[in-house]
Amino acid sequence: MATQATARSKESDWTKPQAMAIPKEGYFNLEKGRYGAIFPKTPACYGFSVIAKVKPGKEQAVRDYGKSIEEAVKANPNVLAPLQLHYLRWILFDVGSGLHFMYQGIFDTDFDKYLEDAVALL
């Protein structure tokens, strides 16, 4: 048992550089959660990225929502603490076919918990 604990603590030691390549065929074991697949935890914790086309006329709404999150964090640096975020990035970009939005988040909780907490914060 001590060997397993030692091996596990070495695997999750955030002070040591780590890498995990996702194979071409995908993740090793598909695990279903309440809101979709729960993927294995990587060295960067849990995370996901979303890229979507912004509906015409909605650019300002996306920018305003980003600004409201910025202001909420300025007012209370712990406002997003329930999400256990390490990293959050929103990007608006045009690829020639219209404006797109990219969301990237890295967090400690699993995907289902992250979504539930995110919805509760809205």
C-alpha cells in the first residue's frame, strides 16, 4: 500500500514537469458523467476547450459578459473559487468566416462539478 501511495504522490507532484499525450484513438476508458464524458485527469488537472462561432450581433454581449467577470474578480478575488480554476482564457477571433469565441479552462474538480458550480455562479 505504501508503494502505491508513493507512486501516486509522484504522479501528481505539480512541482515536477509532466506530460500526457492523448492517443489518436482518444482516451483509454470512456467514462460518462451527467453532462458528457469525464476524461482522465492530466498533469494539468481537468480542463476543456470550446470553440464556437459567435452569432451575428452578439459580439458586444460576449465582451460585456467578459467585462462583468473581470469586474467581479476585481471586487472579490474569490468569486470564482468554487470553480477551483487554475487557468481561464476567453478569446474572440475572426478566421475569415466570422467572429469565433474560444474558452479554455483548467480546474481541479471533474467536469460535472465544474459545470454545476459554473451554472450556480451565473
